[in-house]
Amino acid sequence: MKTTTETPDGDEFAALCRQAWDTLIPARAGYLADVSPHYDEVFHDVAQRTERAGSLGKTDIAALVVWKRLSAQTRWVTDLMSLPDTHIRAVTERAATAARDTTLTRSEAARTGRGIIAELPGFRTGDALASAVLTAAAPQRMAVYDRRVQHALDTLSLPLTPTPGRYGRYLQLLDDLLHHGEARADGWTARDIDTALYWTGAHPHPPAPSDPDHTASC
């Protein structure tokens, strides 16, 4: 397992992992129970178009802004909309190719794709919209990051600082969770974890009591 420079040492990380899964499992169940199954239709529609086209255009990005409930009344939106769609598609095609590159680890692909998408207005700082674009481009590999996810990670004492390269480190952290989760992570994807983290960040609650049968599962 590859770890980041932020990852605590072995035993400490194992304990954090065990505690995280105690929270992630009920949080994912809460997300599936309470969020309309139709809410992600916009995201899935964009992902399907991206699969066919190999890139995202201004219309796709605008749809993701609404899906992420971000403000469109900012300067970057004007700058982005002033660019030719062909230019935006050329950049997002390169980012999508990087995100889908299975010769790279998930975190390496995330870091490379994030660096490419930073060429566009609105994507130079912050990872919320950039992560949505990259996840739409590679939904089986990437995951969405936002302030609620960060709040959940902070609550769970899982380290992720805002220093450059955060999105790549975030995907590495999700890989670490999947690896250490063992049987508890069966059937989970990075996207499943991000929705559980989102739910935890939006609806904070104390973790469920640890199951002694899973003490060594991390």
C-alpha cells in the first residue's frame, strides 16, 4: 500500500481506519435512504455524454455546477463561458484521458488530471468542481471532493491538508480506506466512500460502537 506524507504510522492509521468504517457504513446507508435516487441523474447524464464524447463542454460543466449547487455568479464563469467550447473540450479531453489511464495509480491519475483541468478558469484553486468533472470523466476511478467531505475527514481525524496536490492525496486516502477495510469494503468504490463522507459531513453524528469481530480488519 502506498501512503502519503500525511498518513500516520501503521498502528495509528489502522485505528483511524477502523473508526472511519464504523462511520462510513451507516453514513452510506443514510445517504441511500434519504437522498432521492433521481438526484444524481444530472451527474449520470454528464458521465454518459463524456463516455461517448471523451470530453466535457461548457454545457456539461454548467450542469455540474448546478448538480454541485455552486454559485454561477462569479468572474470565473464569465471567463470560462468566453472561451470557445472547442478549447474547453480539448483541455477536458486530456484530463479525462489522464483520469482513465490505468497505467497510473488512482492517485497519480487524479493528480495528473487535476493539473490539466487547472488550465481552465474556475479550476485553478479549489477541488470541488474539478473533482466533479474528473469523476464524470472516470466514474469508476475518481471521486468527488468538497467542503463536507473535508469536514468529515477532519471529524474522523483522517489527514488531508489544503497544500498543493490535495486531490491526488485525497484519492490515495480513499484507496487506503478501501485497502484497510478488507471485508467491510467489499463492493465499495471510491465514489461510494465520497458519498458516505459527504453524508457524514452534512449530518455529523458519533460513530457506531466498534464491532469486536472487525478489530483486526484494518
